[in-house]
Amino acid sequence: MKRISRYLPLFVLLLSCMQFAHAQSGFDVNIGFGAAQDKSVGPVDLNTLLPCSSVASANCASTPSLDGFMMGVGANLMLWKNFGIGGEVKFEPTKQDYLIFQQQGVGVVGDKLQTRVTFYDFNGIFQPVNTKKVAVQLSGGIGGANVKFYEKQSSSSSILGNQNFTQFFGSSNHFQVHGGVGLQIYLTDHVFVRPQFDLHYVPNFSQYGRNAVTSEMVWIGYSFGDRP
């Protein structure tokens, strides 16, 4: 909940625009569940975190691909029947192992570098199809991608037993361009479900193997205001 609250002011701003909207406008809020995908950057040197010169080196370790579970929050303000604006945030709710280091010393089981990835974007929305039961949404805009790093350590001793602790290590921010297509299906006059496919282009996304990140989400939401 703490992570979601960081982005709530962005959606409160959209909500405040409702009073200025045309009588035929509508305001949607939604939560989503899905996944994002990107390739692994490949083996890296544990000392420098640069690509390994030799895969056979003892200091060389593999990095994972991005394929974890994502959650999201979003809001759309449809100022006209076919055009509107919106924003969304997608994030990994749990940390993922990125690198596992070698044993650091006597009594130290190991040291892990973990990550948590977040995407956020602000979009223009075009609805070429907008009926009482279904709407096709094409969205495009800009935003950012954030990768937070955490250091997780484990230790074991005869006195203290097994211990684990995690601390924040660093953060990497990137610009991104976003495009998406979704099919918004109304279960009632106001409640909807929207399967959506997205493409995030993140220049210099060095933590993973390519700059193009794909994602699939299922959004569940509620529409305020008038509809066709």
C-alpha cells in the first residue's frame, strides 16, 4: 500500500479535472494484474557488474530475465466520446533475485542483490469503438521506468541462529515511451474488465537485455459519469 500511495497524487489530479469535463465525459479508475517480459542481460562479473570477459570465470554469474508478476493502478479521463487522457503505474509487489554472490566468509551463508521494477506513464487515449458494452482503447504516451536494488544477506551462528536482513542499495531511473491496446468489456453499466497489451520502449535499459519491454495486464475498474 505504501508504494501505491506514492502515486495517488497523480490520479487525484486527474480526478480534480472531472468538474471541467464535458457532460458526455467519463472517469475510470482501475487496478490491474499481469506480467512484464524482458531478456536477461547475460552473465556479468560479480566485482564490476560488467559483462564477463570469460563465462568460465569463477566471478561470473548469470542475471535473470524480467518475467515477474506485476500489479497496477490507473485512471482515465475521457473528455469526449472517443478521446481522453490517462495514467497508470505497474510495479512488482515483491523483490526478485538479480545476482547471487559467492560466500562472503565464515558463518555467512550468502549475499543477494535483489530488484523491484516499476513502470509509470501518462497517455493520450483514442477509442475507435465505444459502445454500451465494449470499447477498444488505443493509448500512447511517455513516462519512466525505475529499478530499485536491495542487498539481502543471510548469516548463521551457534548463538544467534539463522538471520536475514535486507537493505536498500540503489536506484536506476529511465525515460520510457509507452503504447498499448486494450478491450474494455462492461460487465454492468459501470463495472468493466480490460485485457491490455503494452509495449514500453526504455532507452539504455542496461539492467536487462533489450530496450523493448512487453507486458500483459487485466484491469478491473469502475466508470463514473455518462456513457454511450
